Amino acid sequence: MIKKILIANRGEIAVRIIRACREMGIRTVAIYSETDKDSLHTKLADEAICIGPAPSAKSYLNVKAILEAACLTGADSIHPGYGFLSENPSFARICEEMGIKFIGPSYKLIELLGNKSKAKETMKKAGVPVVQGSEGLIKSKSEALEIAAKIKYPVMLKASAGGGGKGIRIAYSEEELKKEYDIVKQEAKVSFNDDSLYLEKFIENPRHVEIQVLADEHGNCVHLGERDCSIQRRNQKMIEETPSGILDEKTRKMMGETAVKAVKEIGYTNAGTIEFLVDKNKDFYFMEMNTRVQVEHPITEMVTGIDIVKEQIRIANGEKLKFDQDDIKFFGHSMEVRINAEDPDKNFMPCPGLITGLHLPGGNGVRVDTAIYSGYMVPPTYDSMLAKIIVHGKDREESVAKMKSALAELVVDGIKTNVDFVLKILDDKDFHDDNYDTSYLNKFLS
């Protein structure tokens, strides 16, 4: 039985996990860098232990320090949250070897699905539609040019070990592909210490729609519907919503069933998300699978009533899912906005600093996931996300109205945020009419 969980993360997701654990009667250990000593997650956990200086490489990515903290505090499990070591197969493997339960899938599956090229091959074998492209990794620039000539331009070069929007370039011609090939290869080497690439047909103006799945260790698997994550800047999501306005019931059902079939086929366990691109004809194609809890998981919780973090812990504890697909009902519409410490007027430059005043919105159907407070110093060292504002309404129109109200009520003094920018999006006619795709923000900003 899981009795004490070390949270190998920080910020709002660490707070989110701690709260779930408290409700389940599970003790928690927070880890923190020297700059995070006054962070909220350190105050809410039962125990807190410093694991190193501010840079992530010396703290939240320091496997040795984290595992030592787990041993010192007697933690029997580790929840990685998202980012940092959440999709690091070596970390998951060492946890397993030490007898510490890693709350996520097996390291072998993290390794398989973390490599975008292998993941694509795996999903293709499992019957999931995939975008045309290279069969595995590209060995040379000439091979990339040969494949592109067959599948026609535009094409997309992607770092096989990529993530977070890095290591991706689009080429609309042979000349562009020659130029971008070297750039992506170098970026992949610097960002992921792995310069392997693959190539696929670029689907123009798609919607980015993902399916949330839960699978236990007894062969049971369900999906919790979709999330539309098409409002993104530089491949970083900004607004997410469920259900997606582009899907009809037939496509929605097919995507859910395809995701569940794939998960069962590969023997996946715990929470995961299969991400798809959906074109104008409502054809969908596998993009990648995230083997962790997603930033945007709250909107799924709002429409299903299922606590995804608690389910992760129960699955890791060897328990069976207490519901099947027919038990899952979807109610209304939910939307999430990411509030970042950044200045949209200065090309979204990060704006760390002291929060001198704070008021968080509330009311029926409004949820705020955050770790900030008045007097908190936002460090320059980590991701700029301050909070997630989540709303739930009877339909999309009510969700948008609630989100506008919540954002108008939000006060974060002392630093710049993207709140006014998001409000402009919510007031835009194309967004209001659900007429958008992954290129929307490029057009909106131009």
C-alpha cells in the first residue's frame, strides 16, 4: 500500500498532488530548490527537503538528490507531475530497481513512447491513423529530400526525442528543407542530447485534439473524452477546452475507441494522453503520446467528475478502475486558461518578480490551480506559468462568459501577466464562433 509519496516537482502541480494525497490520507514529501524554500508546496506537504540550488539541473532534474530525499524520508512512491523527470525512463527505471513506486507507466513504455519515431511506428501497428512520413528515423539529408518529394510539400522535420514545442521546423520547398535540416539537427542535439530526426507530411491548419486515458494493471482501460488544445503560441498551449467544437459524435466516438484500443494493444498503464491532429475533413492522425498527467487535466475532471491524480495513485497502488466506459458521463463544457508571468507587448518576455498583491477569482463553476500568494517572489529560473483558471458551464457560451468574468476579477500586482491578452482572444469573433486552428494565434498576433 502507498503510504508516503514524494512529489518530484514544484509549483501548482506539486500543490495539486499534495491536496489529492491529503484527501486520500497519504503523507507527502515536498522537494525544493534553494530558491523555492518559501514556495507553497513546501508549506502544504507533511515534510519538505532541499535538494540543491536553483538551476533545474542541480535540483529538480538531479536524480541522485531526489532519490536520496526519498530514502531519507521513507517515501515508498514518487509522483513526478509533469515536466522535469516525468517522462524520463532512466529515472523511472531506477525507482523500480530501488523498490520505489513510480506513479506512471513502466520505464520501458516511457522510453518507447518518448521516442516520437518509435511511438509513431508502435501506434501504426496498433491500428492508429498516422501522418505520412519517414519509416523510422532519417539517416541523411538526401533521404529527407527523397521522402519529401514522394509525400509532397509542406513537410515537418521533428526531433525524435523532442517535446515542449522544440525541435520542430516546417519546410515548404526543397530549398527550405535543406536549410531547416541542419538547424533542427543542431537544436535537437542541444535541447535533448539526441540529434535523431524524422519527417512527416505537414497538415495545414489542423485542430490539436487529445484523448485522456486511464488504464489499470488488470487490463481495464477507459477514455475520458477529448480536450481541444489548438490555441497555442510556438507550440505552447494557452487555452484548452472540452468538448471540442470540431468533432461530431461519430468522430468523437471513433477517436476515443481508437485511443483505448491502442492503449490496450501496447499494455499501457496509469494516466496518459494520446494527441491527434484533426484536419478540415475531420480525419485524425496520431501525433504523440504523453505518459504523464497533463497541465490541462482539470477541464476533463470538471466535465467527468473523475479526479485524475487520485486515479493515478490508485492505479499505482494496484487497484482496479472502479468504473468502465459506460459509467463515464460528460456534463457541460469546461475551459482552462494558463496565466503566465510574461509581457505580451514585449514578445511575451518572461516577467519574474515580487507579487505585491493578489486576488483569485471564485464563484460557481470556477476553479484556480496555483501555488502563488501575495508576497511570493516569482523566480526567473523556471516556467513562467503562475496559475490555471478553470471554468465549467452548461455549454461553451456559458464557459466563455464565466472565463471572462473570472479573468476580470483576477488581480496579480507587481508583475506583468498575459491576462489582458487572453481577454482579447476571448472577445475575438473567430474564437467566439469556434472558428480557429493551431495557426490562430499567428494570425491573431499579425
